Amino acid sequence: MTRASFPPSESGKANEFLGRVHSDLWGPASVQSPAGTRYIITFSDNHSAWVWAYYLRRKSDAFAAFKDWLALVENISGHRLKIFRSDNGGEFINANWIEFMKARGIHWETSSAKTPEQNGVAERLMYTIFDRVRTILINSGLPLFLWTEAVSYVIYTKNRHGSSRLKDTTPHEIRYGPSADDDDDFPSQEHIPSPLSPPFIPHPPIPNPIPPEPSSSHSRNTRPNSPPPTRQRSSRSAAIKSQAKTQQVLSEGKRGPRKQLPAPEATAPAAEASAAQGESIDDHPPSSPPSESALDEPPDPDELVHRVLSHGEEPRSYCEATESADFAEWSDAMDSEHDSISEQRTFELVVPPKGANIITTKWVYRFKLDANSKIIRYKARLVARGFTQKPGVDFDETFAPVAKIESSRLLLALAASLNWEIDVVDVDSAFLNSDMPDDPQIFVRQPEGYVVEGKEHMVWHLLKALYGLKQSGHLWYQKLKSIMIKLGFIVCVADPCVFIRQTPKATSLVSSHVDDLSLICSSRDETALLKSQLRQHVPIKDGSHGQLLGIEYFRNRPARTISLSHRKYIDGILKQYHLDASNVSSAASPLPSGKNLSKDDCPTSNDEKERMRRIPYQNAVGSLNHAAVMTRPDIAYAVHRVAQFSINPGPAHWEAVKHIMRYLKATRDHVLTLGGAVDSSAFTAYCDSDHAGSSDHARSVSGYAILFGAGCFAWSAKKQTATALSTGEAEYYAATHVGREIIWLRELLAELHFPMKIPTPLRIDNTSAISMLHTSDKVTPRTKHIRIWYHWVREEILRRTFAPEHVDTDINVADIFTKPLAGPRQEMLRALLGMQTRQQATSVACAVEGEC
């Protein structure tokens, strides 16, 4: 079926300024501008063909930019906007725009879905602008991150040149009358040479020009790109060389000769942060980047993007690090990493065999922060681009275990209860301590900045593992396990990343999460001994105080408790999704009581699906799930529910996600408290289930909570795999769900020399389910259809692994994992899980010490 052609527009040309304005928004750009912007919105007057452009950091800033533009042009021109035409995108069609247009009496014309031809003036304008931008950048040899300066130039000249539509006049003459304003050529290179130059791929290499950059909307000055890293300067007298084609190469320094480098990446310097929110462009717009649809897509965006970094910003490439205000620190970090690689004899320099797969490398930069988000260390890591490895050729085994989070929380609870010492160490360059097998052989290219002079054609033959390789994690775990066995530790079968060593004098427990080791020892002397023994095999350094896997922890030794906080992580989520403002309301529970999300809320039309595709639903749910798994059992059920609609979420599901975030905002200071002065071998399990709570599949949800001392260290909310015919049957399935966890935990505790001598209490609030668990020899109409594999739980009851007992529904903490609850009940069960405010957690210690 052929789509019908579009007839010429019948709307005609507006007979006055602002009679009709066409608008379009473009982005996001893959290359961020120095001002940090990634979007552009244009406004084109139908009467004069005059063009304005605003640059935005976020698509949601479009409405603010429109209001700024409208106030400006109406005030200067004395005319009022009559008709506004745009497409049907979500950046335009929202409540703010609609209410504003109605209040101002502006007639709004929108195009039909998937019909850009109906907004042809604005759409064609974008094509025209970026066709010219591409030509300008290729011709002038400018770095891609300055493409917005080219856009400024295109708009400036377009407003001063005629077209077939205007007939012997220009937009500038229509607005301001005849003018003798001279046009300047777009400059290509300033007299100050630049050490860095991006090749414009796939075109031939282009020399490294220093482009001029307008300093404001009205200034005719040029801005050389060689100022101090934290600001850009404006100068009228900057000397410009037009069409200079001199190839620049980095000088040779301490690291040996450096090859010509790709362009660094880009973030806004501090001085431009205010402009990035939507500064207007009349003739000279501020900087902003092109998207892949407008410019040729480079093979590796990280190497073609150039950011001007201020202090405290993480580079994303080697070239960007060289331009950073913190280059001295990043340079020291790279030297340290390279020295570590060399000292470990990680590689030998060889001529690559013919046909060998040569793997490229990349520098990765990270700050290490303390609990107050203060930089305490600059880290540079050389990683291999493992995605270029070939299975069966470059690697075979890749599996590498890490300690289960339940194991880590249990060990922390044990340590707090027994008043043992807790310490965290990082293995320095852990993977570099792992020997590579003779087969297969791995070859990688020499890293940027460290190419040996006269041996540029040679590559590294790896003798030890390098970060980024597919097999590195597996090799490191095998190395760590061998070290722990040599030190007298036993590998736990229940969790292979938990190790125990028991001597007549002391006990040591170690859990590993890649290169982070948690040391739990019965005395400080034992901790010191264990550290010294580890240093004999691998280099280690102390981890951040009070930090474990990104979780802040603090102890109350008098109360023998330890509290886990995710406040910093939660603040990051709220900031990322713009819910951190003081005027954003909070919520008393993760989901409103009685809220039943279903597939009926999923979008069905293409327009609705397209609108939801622009919302980062899956990213938001993933961020929430991390908190739910690590430290926030009170949101586990809510996250479980919203995650079920990740494939095709609707507006109602997105509102539910934001509701969870608003709840986290209200409870950001809550911590999970574990331990307490209790029997180190005693824990209690609770389980519960709803019955056919979902209208989509009629499956019930199993929930459980396992408490040790003061708080919950293991929890789950999971949809059942079978449809239960009754509440009792659903609770029976929930018991089998928690039963597996109980067996595993008992095995782990036994290996840690804390055997459970009595059955684990399994508290259930349904007497019918308890009866079904106890009557293994009785087949009834209620149980005869239940699959055999669910009945193993009865055998464990006979073995006295756990003992079902009845608990009142009001105090069954597992209820929080099966349904949305009202605020007061949510608060009560949350407290029973061991969650409390920081003040409450610290007041326990005060009460014990008698200081409060």
C-alpha cells in the first residue's frame, strides 16, 4: 500500500510578524556541548523566515525555553503570537503547554502522528541546518563538540540571506530594514595550536583547529578554546587562520611518543552551567552537540567527543583526561596503574602473530568518595575491550561467583552480635594477579599515552589477566581461592565466596565481592595478622571507612547492632529523576493502599507506546531494584509489581514508579538495623501470601522475611509459579518458597561453626496451611492436585529443619511483601523489619550507655 502524497499547504504565508511560528525539537545528541546541552529547539517565523534557536540540557526544558522566547520576541517586536505549529511529540503535548496556550489565546496547530510533513517548515529547517553544519565542520576541521558554533553561524547567515520564498529580500531586512552588515567566513583555526585533534570519521583525517565560539547571543567576539580548564574566554582580537591544514601531533613526554589522539569528550565548564539551561540564540547560539542522525556516526563516540572538564568531573576518555583541570591527579593515577601492570609482569611486548585478534584498550576514570561525597582518591583503570573477544578462540570459562548479599548481611549481623571486628580491604589491581593460561593467548594494543617509541607496531602479549577480558573474573576467583586455602581458610560450600578459618585463639571470616574483601575477625590482632598475610600474596589497601559495596554502615557497640544506609544512593536517584526539589511531595507508603496495577494500564496505540518509549522506565525500575535488594526490604513488593510491566509500561505504571521514589524521599534517613545481643545461632522466619491478587494472571505472591536479632537480613517478594485454588494453598506454596532459603542459611551457619540446634520457627498466619504442612499422610480434596515437588517441605518438617507455628496477621511482617499497605500499617511492619531512622538507631546506644 502506497502512502498518498501530500498536497501543498493551504495555510498560506502569514501577513504579519509572529502571525504563525513553526517549531521543532532535535536530540538527544551523542556529543555533549561544553555547556552540557544535548537538545536544540527552533522557532521559525512564517512571515519573515527569521529563525531562533535555544539549547537545552533536557527535553523537558523545552517549555521553559518557549516561554523565554515568547516573552523576548513579543516584548521586542510589539507583536503577539497568533498561531503556533509543532509536531505531536511529548515535549510539546503536555498539561503545561496546553494550559499556557489556552491562557494566552494562542491557536495551536499540531501534526498527525508519524506525519512530519505536516510540520514541514520546521522539519526542513533542521535538515538544512545540519546539512550545512556537516559541511562546515568537514571544511574547517573543527572538533565535533563545537558543532553548535557551526549552528550559530548557519542561523546567523540564514537570517541575513535571501531565499526563493522571500523574493529579493532577507529575514533581517524584513525585521530591521536594509543593512550593510558584513558576513564573516566561518573560521577554522586560531593562531594558538591545539595538541588534540579529532579525525572526522569516515572522512580523511583533519588537522586540529581551534574554533572560535561566540560568548553570548549578541557578541561578535570569538572564543579560543585554550583557556584555563574551568572557564572559557572571549576575545575580539583572537587571530584566526582560515582553512589551515597543518597536522598536529602530541609531543613526546615521559610516557614515550604518543600517537595522534582522538578528540576528548565534553562536559560543560562551570562558567557555562547557567547558559546550559536554555540560553537563547538569536544570531549566535551557545554550544550544543549534533546527534547521530545529523552527523556521521563515529565508530567509538567516546573517542570523538571532546569535553572541557572542570574540577571534580570524571573524564570518559584518555584525551579528555589530558584536558581536565585535574589532569595532574589523573596523570598520577594512570602512572600508578601502568606501573602496577608493569611490576606484576602482566605482559611482554611482541610482534603479533599473523591473523591474531588484537584487542584494544581504554582508560576508565573514577573518583573514590567518602561518606560525605568528598574525593579521597583518583582511580584510573586500563581495561581491555572484551566485547571484541571471540568465544572458543579468546576465552572459554567465564563464570565468577560473588558473595550473596544475604551472606554479607548475615555476616555483618553475626559480627555485630558477637562484637567482632569488621574491616574492608581492596585488592589493588586484583585481576593483574591472575595468571593467564597458555592457551588461548591474548594480545592487546599498547594503551594510549604509553606507546613505546620505535615499537609502535608491537602489541602486549598478556601473561596475566587484564580488566575487561571475559575470563578475568573467573581467573581472579581461582587465584583468590588458592590464596585463602594456603592461609588455612575453608571454602564454604553454601557460598563459595565466604571463607572461614578457626584456630584455638581466633576466628576469621572473609567474604569476597570481586576485589572487595570483607574481613570479620574475633579480635583486632587477628585482623592485623590476616591483613599482613594477605599482603604477602597480593597488594591490598584499606577500603573507605564505613563503606561496604556502596552501602554506608555504622555500629552501636553497646547495643551490638550494625545499621545499613543507602541515603546517598537514594539521593542520587531522586536527583536523576528530578524528584529532589522541596516542592515535590513525599508518600507514606511505596504504593497506595488498594492500588492494583494491571496490563489494562499498558498503552495500546502506537502514539501511546511512542510516548512511553521516551520515558526511562526500565532504568528507573532497575535503580529502585538495587535499593530493594540491598537495604530497603520495605519497597521490595512495590518494585516487584512495577517490574512486571517493564516491556510495555503505561502512564499509570510510571506514576507508580515515581510514587515509590517519593516514598524513598520521605524515608531516605531510614536505616536497616541488624544484630543485637541475641543467640548467634537463632533466627526466625515469617512467610505470607496474598490470593490471586493480580487480575492479569490470578497468580498469588509469596513473601518472606528472615530475622536475626534486631532486623531482617533475608527477604523476598515473588510471583508464584502455580495458580492457587485457595488461600491455604497459596500460603502452602509460600512456605516452600521460604523453606529453601531456611535450608540454605542453616547449611551456611553450620559451615561457619554456628550450627542450629533447634528447628527454625516458621511463622504463618493461616491455620489451613499449617495443617496441610503437618498432615503428610493425609490426602484431601484441598491437597490432592498439588504437584509432588511442593511436598518436600513436609519432609523437612519431619526432619525438624523448621517448625511451622501460627502468628497473628497483625504482626506477620511478611505481609509487607505481598500487597500494598496503608501508611500506618506500612510504618508498623517496617519497624518490625528493623528499619528505623538514624536518630532512633543511635539513641539505642545512648540508652544503653546511659548518656541520653
